Amino acid sequence: MADRERQDALLELLNSTPVVRDEVQDQLADPEAARTWQRAHGGTGGPGEQRYLLQARDALQDVVRGSRPATSLAPLLEDVISRPHLTPAGVTWELDAPAERRMAVEAVMTWSALQETMPGRLRPCSNPECRRFLLDRSKTDKARWCSMALCGNRMKARRHYQRTRDAAAE
């Protein structure tokens, strides 16, 4: 899987608990939905894999929001080994992790790679009522919303309404 695909899968995983009609929805709580998601992203779809994936998602959400330290991810990486392989193109790394933890480990490793290559670009949406995340790939690093359609327009409309209301009250 290419880096961009891994990043997109991580973002999808982080965004699998959106707020819909003021209630948090866990899109991976249903075993069949989770199985489908896991298989679509290279997993086996097994229940153990789902359990570790949800643990990783919940921990990563908290780490990205800043409510847990990165060290809280350590249990997900226990007994994981990364082995180097020399090829004509250079060194590649092969991940050796228990099968049911592989997707969870890959999510943590992708988060770590983003921290190194794109620090601060993976962040929560600026809408306080939203639980989604964004990965800002723009040159300016000024993206604030998970989606302009979902949160950006809504927040801009609220600010406009508030300014109009405040001006009328003066």
C-alpha cells in the first residue's frame, strides 16, 4: 500500500466516529460494517483484528486531540519488529506483527510517519461539535475544517450570524 493510501486509510479510521444529529456514531461498531471496512483496507475482517483496530483508533483519536500522550500507543506496538531488507533501490522495511494486530500497528506507524514528515498536519476539525479529523496537504497549512461542506460553511454562517446579531444589538 502506498503512503497516500495509508494516510487516507488512517484518516478514514479516525473519522469513523462522526457526530450525526448531535449523536456520536461508531461506523465500525457493527461487526459486518467493520469486516467490510477491514477487508477494503487489506485486513482479514476477523473479530480480533477489529478489536485491536478499534483500540488503535480510539487511542490515536485521543493522541491527535492532545488528550493522551503518544506513549499511550505503546501497548499496540508490543512484540512488533521492523526488519530491514536491502534492495537495489535502497533499504525497505518489513513489518512483523501478529496478524490480528497488523492493521492497528500499521495505523500507528502511519500516524508516526505523518508526525515526522508532516508535523501538525493531521489534526481535529476546528468545529467544536465535530469529531472528524483532517490531513492538511495544502501548501499554506491553513485548513481548519474536515470538510467545507460539512463544517466550514456551517461555522462561517454561525460567525456571520453572530456578527450580525452583535451589530444589531449595539
